[in-house]
Amino acid sequence: ADVNLDEVYAFAINLAREAGKRILEGSAKRHQTAATLDNPNTKKNRVDLVTETDQAVEAYIKDSIAQTYPDFCFIGEESYAGGERVELTDEPTFIVDPIDGTTNFVHGLDFVCCSIGFTYKQEPVIGVIYNPFLDKLYSAQQGKGAFLNESTRLPLTHPNPAPLASLGDAVIGVEWGSDRSKAIIEKKGKMYMRLAGDGKEIEGGVMAHSLRSIGSAALNYSYVAAGQLDLYFEIGCWSWDVCAGTGIAREAGGKVYGRGGKPWSPQDLMGHHFFVVRAIADAPDGSETGEQAQDRIAKEF
Ligand code: IPD
């Protein structure tokens, strides 16, 4: 298929705004289908929440795409939960999370968004993330820059990304995720202790400026793109949480890494290990490029 990326980009921006309206409307009944132990709307477990609005917004997005782009592939969180399995191929593919930050949505916290990613030949070439509660839209098309509300270039310091001397100076996005097994929570807990803790008392302690748990993978990527978070790390989320964010963060000069800090490859989108570092300024004395600084910070992590 021949794909007009400018058109798809405009379509995705419009779709995200329309989805945002429906998310706002749905927030009045956000409790109604909140998960309880025996609620069938719970996916993996009691904390992996899904509401009627997640499903309705995904259905709306999926139908709109099918009408405009009937030949394009679709990967969506709720369709996956309903049993649909789609591999990532070279075909044009929308990868969508109707509501990222569902726990925030249910609890009335503002960090909620609709995330619309688009891959072509497996590359995330378009990303649109819209937070209707804060009316902030993050978007990017490959090679054309990343923007806030379609007008402000990202990072917000563009064209001069801020320096970042070390991991100790960073604000790091982390998440608890929905896997609460001992193995996972112990591993994350130890890691967060090391990142937050004072190295004088805690072995390997980095004592970073702080850790933030925003509750939406897509918004974590958006804040990294904006330069407001320095890094974001997560094990356990899915392609629909990160596809749009990957496109936006990269276009804003951020660097994404594959599992274990390896170079990123498109199939990493379909895994569950994600790590991204914001754009960093080149050292003024020419001793290190921004990309070298990103790799150094990634290693320090
Ligand atoms: C979740 C959020 C959360 C992350 C989880 C995701 P959802 O997505 O992005 O920040 O920690 O791994 O599943 O369920 O709100 O769409």
C-alpha cells in the first residue's frame, strides 16, 4: 500500500481529539465499571482496570480507522484483551491505547490520555498522545519534529536541549505496573531504592533528584519528549502504551533502547521492556555529544 503520511498524521490528530471528547464524557461514570475482585471487566487481575469507556473509545477509534483506512492493520489494547492477536508486520498499522492511565481515570487523576501510534515498515512513524483533561496534545511525524498542541516544538527547550551531567541529577519516570507478584515487586522495589537512596547508606545508591510514578506510559514518553522527565523505564507495558510515545520521544531527540540497554529495534515495540532518555545537549567543550551523554546515562542506570 502507498501511504500518505501527512494525511494519516492529520487523521490521527483529529481522531485523538475526538476520542478525548468521549473520554471526558465517560469520566462522569468512571466508577461504574471499575474493577472489583469478581468483576469480569478486570483483565489480568484486580488492579488491571478496564472501564466501559476504554472499550467504547477503542470501538470508536477502530471503526473510524476501518472507515477511512480499511486496509490498514490495527492493534488495540481492548481488542487484544478480547482475544485479537496481530503481529507487527511491514503493513501500515495503527497501535492504539484508547485510555492510557486507566487507574488514574477511575480515580479522577488528570494523567489520562488516548495514545494513537502508527507504524509503517515496522517503524513508528506517527505518534499522537492527547490528554483531554489538561488539553495537551503531543504529536510527531518522522522527520518533521515533535510538538505540543501542534505549535510548540519539543523538547520545550528546543533547539537547545538542557544538559544532564549524571543520573544523580535526573527526575526518573518509573511505574509499579499491574504485575504485583513478589518477584516483580521486589525487583522494582530494590531498583527504586537504589535510584532514590543515598549512596552513603544504600549500596549503589544514586540519589537521583527524584522518581515519579505518573501512571501512564504514554504520558511518561511525552514528558521525556518535552524534557520534563529525564528518563523513563518500565517492564511490563505493551506496544499500545509505547508506540506513539516512541515516535514522539525520538522525534524530540530522545533515545530509546532495546531490552537490557541494547540498540533498539522495531520488534522491541512488541516486547515489554522499555527505556528512553531525553535529548541532552552536547558538552560545550566538545568532549561529548548529546547522544554519547544519553548512552552514558543509560549505562549508569
Ligand atoms: C498502564 C499504564 C501504566 C503502566 C502499565 C500500563 P493502562 O496502561 O500505562 O503506567 O505502568 O504497565 O498497562 O492499563 O492504563 O492502559
